[in-house]
Amino acid sequence: MNDNKKNANNLYALGRRGAWVGIIGNAFLSLIKILAGIFGKSYSLISDGLHSLSDITSSLAVLFGMIVAAKPRDKEHPYGHGKAESIASLTVAIMLIVFGLIIGYKVVSSYVDEAVFVEPAAYTLWIAFFSVIAKEGMYRYKVNLGKKIKSTSLIADAWHHRSDALSSAVVVVALVLTIYAGEKWAFMDRAGALAVSVMILYAGVKVYLRAASELMDESVDPEIEKEVKKIASTIKEIKYVETLLVRKAGLDFLVDMHIEVDANLSVLESHSIAKLVKNKILQEMPQVKSVLVHVEPYEAQRG
């Protein structure tokens, strides 16, 4: 049990490190993009910088979620605090949606308020291109880490980086046309900013639905259930796994299972088998935090 708890703490530590990478990286990118957009006269780059700024707040939400989720269970939270990680995912989604709407509104308003063409500075293009590379790198780092530790919030935050990389790519195209094709393509800078807002909204809705499903105890990856059954099958006294339910709480999985054993076994013997399968699952699957085993008499007709 101590090893299991240690492994769980290590997973949350990795998650916190991933969140810090996002916070520091986005602080730098948002600063240079917003400043370059303002001084370089690029609406799309300013919008992209605001997108990176939203990434900071989402990474902070993930960091907070990881810290709370790692807390041990107490009297008020007998199942632990793992759902805080899912709540962090939901917070990230709401932030994405709000930022997407704000950016979209600002772009549409700019069409009405300002009709004078101002060519963006050439350096805005290079900053946007650098952002594509940096954000894609951050996406790959976080999504791989998120899959490794099975963190919904970290994967959601990774997609925030991917959406930012894609939006920066749109900005690159918009700036190329605006700078090098002349005034007739001036609308592309604002069009690029509008495309960014749509991408942010799409990512926000996608993350929101995933986090909401997790909070409603949606079925987990079938591979997790297969692994639990595989471990149970190694214990010869277990005749059949009748019911297996696995739900996710943060980076942890909670297992509820019904096993069937020989009906002639005593209560003590049946209890020992239940305890054996519980300990074996906890030992071999560090991501599983709790196992509740219900013992039933084996139905012969199954054979």
C-alpha cells in the first residue's frame, strides 16, 4: 500500500511539472506576441497572444487541480480529492470558450470601427512562426506526459497548446498575405484572428464535454478493465468476475467488482480471496487507488 501511494504521488508530481512548463512557456510567448502585435499593428498576432495568455490561466488551473487531487482522503472526502483534476479540466474548457468569444467579438468590432489599412510589421511574421514551433513542442511534451500518467486535465491543457499552435499557423498565413500581397488582402489579418477564435471555441467545447463525462463517471478505457480482469484470472480460487466497474478520479482509478467463488468456502476463506485480489490489483496497477470486492457464490451453469 505504501508503494502504491508513493507511485500515485510521483504521478501527481509529474503532472505538476508539466503544468509549470506550460505556465513558464506561455508567459514568455504571450508577452512577446502581444507586444509585437501592438507595436507591429497585427490584430491576428494580438489575438494569438491572448490565446497564449489564456493558456497560462488554464495551466494554473491544472496545477491547482493536481495539488488538490494529490491530497489524501479525509473524513469529508472518503474517496479522496481526485475529482479536483477533472474540475480543473472543466475550468480550462470554460476559459477557452470565454477567450474564444472575446477574441471573436473584438475582431468583428474592428471591422466596423476601423477601415484604414495598416500593414503589419514584417517581424510579426517571424514571431508567429516561432510560436508555431514552440507551441507544437509544448503540445507534444504535455500530451505524451498526460497519456503516460492518464491525466485528463494535462491532455486538455496539451490540446490548448495544439490549438494555439494551429492558430499561430493561421496567423502566419494571414500575415504573409497581408504583408506581401498588399492592401487587397488586408482583411486576412482580421480573418486569421477570427479563425483563431473559432479554433479556441472548438477546443473549449471538446474539452468541456470530455471533463463533464469524466465527472459523471463515464466508462474508462477498456484496457484498464481488461488489465483488472487479467490480474483476477491469475487467482485460481476466483471462478468468475461477474461485475466490473471502473471509474476515474483525477489520475486514480476506483474499482468495484463482484467475484464468484466456490459456494462451499467459509466466510473467512472468501474474505481472504477478496483481500488477495484487492492487494494484487493495487500492487500491479499503481494507477488504481481503491478496490472494492464483493464475493458471491459461483453459479455452476457458467461452466
